[in-house]
Amino acid sequence: MSSPRPFVRAPEQASVHPRILAISPSKADRLFAPRRRVLMQSRRTFALWLFLLFVPIASAQVYKITDLGTLPTGTFSSANGINNRGQVVGMANIQSPPFYGERAFLWTQNGGMQDLGTLPSEIPSDQQYFLSWANGVNDWGLVVGTSWHDLATNHAFIWSRPGGMVDLGTPPGVLEGSAGKSINLLGQVVGAGFDLVVGSGDGGIEDDPHAFLWTSAGGMQLLGNLPGGQYSLAYGINNLGQVVGVAETTGACCIPIFDAFLWTSRDGMVDIGAWTAVAINDLGQVVGSNYQPYFQPEDHAVLWTRNQGLRDLGTLPGGNQSSAAAINDFGWVVGWSTTASSTSHAMLWLPHSRMWDLNHLIPANSGWVLNSATGINFWGQIVGSGTRNGKPHGFLLTPRF
């Protein structure tokens, strides 16, 4: 069986259409409704479903694995997202005195791993110490993430090949910082602004977060809060402009409770239950975990739909914890799960099937241990983090069908 790469690869030099970021959210549903119908009608889609339903997936080397490598002088990398062109973003370290830290990267099949740099500093001598992390990339090659803005705060950024890294600023009334988490085909960005800064790898958004939506026309707008709460954090956005995340609700004294939310321009922020939502596909399927601070020590990956509510996806055999990180438009879910040996393995959950350990779907002599999967695209390509011969590297899995 041949690889689907000819259908995955797109011209690396494709430019961003100047009108793509000017499409209003109100037109998004009409724009993408035909695309959603095509997903279930195309011959390729039908063939893909037949492959998964009738080929014994555990008896074959289903995926080809690609080592994303490291940046020059670096020792590790971690992949956070992938688009439908097979472009990957994440974080990798650099050890080049006086700088020792992490940088956002964009990886392409033709160009390998590219350091995206950091936001500029008002004090030029400080910039050599700045860190950055890339969290998402859309099909136009626009990258979103977080970079140090100065030695005390982080700001969300959007990066493009012609324009480089651009500071998205902070939401109205939020003075300290921001973190960009996800971007859709329209160039809409979601994440959180925060009042207190903690310089960490996920952008320091643990303290007092406020979910935002950024557009090129309107800048940052706060998405509000759930009743009784003060804080919220947006993790994912689909091509219809639907946003998911977590938001504080009324809880017991001194114990904050965060519920999952679904935000739309029509209905605003709606509580969809006591769990953590991190990603949404164009069919409105949402994934995450049933994790609740203080209340749910052993969390499981979950899938939510408007018609069926919340579904527990379970764990790998012998495991007691799992979490979902991403979902594509076929309903394939990726994330991680513990195993019988209490180690964390990257997992793939398939509709009408079960959860699979991705380590069992790659060549046995590869030298890899896949610890977590963080992104999956339309073509079934998966990215994540693991170790190869003991060295922590990001990986790309490409189906062999």
C-alpha cells in the first residue's frame, strides 16, 4: 500500500491570500458547510474508513515515523501541532551561550526545523535571553504561540513567513501578558490573557487567566466567564469560529471549580459540563479529559458531542489515566494514556473501535518510545513527543496506506 504523502504535501511557498483574514465569522458556516459534506462523500474518505474497519490495525506497521530532530546546538524537541499540509510546530531548545532555553519552531518536509525566534525587546541586550513556544499552525502556515515580551512577561504572537513574529498584545483590561493556544483557517486566534506572570513552558497562564479571541480586524476580545466565575482559558478553535476551553464556576469556599465551555458568537460562553475541553473539530466534536482539580485525581480522555453528551474513552490496557489532546474531522482522537507499567504512552482512539497504543503501530526496532500525541490532521498524520534511543525528540507519524 502506498503512502498518502502526494495528497498531504502542498507547495511550501504558497502565500497567504490577502482576503483570508477578512472573512467575517458570520460567513464561516456558509463557507465551510460544503467542506463538511465533502468529508463524508469523497472517495478518499470512503477508502480510508474501509481501511480502518477491515484491516487488522494491530497486526501491521501502520505508521511511518519521522524524527523531527532538534535545532542547531539543541538536545531536545517537542511537537505541539500539525496542519493539513504536514507542517509541524512546537518547541526545541538551544544551547548557545549566553542563551540556554526553548524556541518556537516550524518544521516542514522540505526545510526541516526552523527557529521562529522571539518577539523584539525594548532593551536589545535582553532579547538574547528570551524564550518562545509555538502551539498551533493553520493551513496557510500561520503559527500561533507565546514569546517573552520582556524579562517578566509573555505575549501571544502570530508568525508568518513574510512578516515574521508579530505581537498580539493583551486583552482589554489585562495588563500583564497573554498566551496564544490555537489558530483556525480564518486566522482567528484563541488563548488567554493573564494578570499574574509565571514564566513557564505553556505561557504562564496558570494564574488569573481570561479567555480571548483575536482577529485581524478587531484585535483581542474577552470571551467572558461562566456564571459565578472570574477566570477562563480558551484552548481550541475550529474553522467555524467555535471556541472551547475551561472557565471557573461557583464552587465551595476557597476551592475553585472549572467547567468546560463552548463559545459561539451567537450564544456566547455555554457550560458543557465538569471536565476540561481542549480541542474541537469542524463537526463540533470536542475532546479533553474529565480532570477536575481537587476532585478527579484519575482523569480519563473524553469526547463530547451536542447530541450524545460526554463519553469516557477509557485507557490503554492496565492504565488508570488518559487525556485527549486533539481530534480530526473523522473523529480520530489522539493524546496519552498510562499503561499497566504506569508509563505514559501516546494513544490513538478510533470511532467504532477502541484506544490503540501508537507504540504498537510503528516498527518494533525503531528505537522510539512515544510518550504523548498532541496533534492529528485530516490525513491521519500524528505529531507528539517521545524518546529515540533515550533522547527526547518530537515525532511525525504518517499512515502507510
